[in-house]
Amino acid sequence: MATESETTDKGVGLALALGALAVIGALGMYAGAPDVTAAWGFAGAVLFSSLAVVSIHLYGN
């Protein structure tokens, strides 16, 4: 009996998209260096990078 298996690259694509958002957050942190904007950029970078790692683990094999 043949079994079919279906694989998806959803985790990789989602990780790349969230990684790009993390880079944008890091650039926002660099641009608003001495202000509260830097703190929001850091928060965005940390949030999106951790979500990228979660997406790889969630949709990984």
C-alpha cells in the first residue's frame, strides 16, 4: 500500500517574512537611537525574531 506525504515550506516562508520585519525593527532602533522610538524598534525586533523561531518549530518536521 502506497502512502502519500505532503510537505510544506510554510515555516520557512513565514520565518523569512518575520525575519524581514525584525530587520525593519532593528533599523527603527538604529534610526531613533536616543529616543523612545529606539525602544519600540527593539521591542519589534525581539518580538518578530522570536515569532520567526516559533514558526520554524511549529511548521518544521
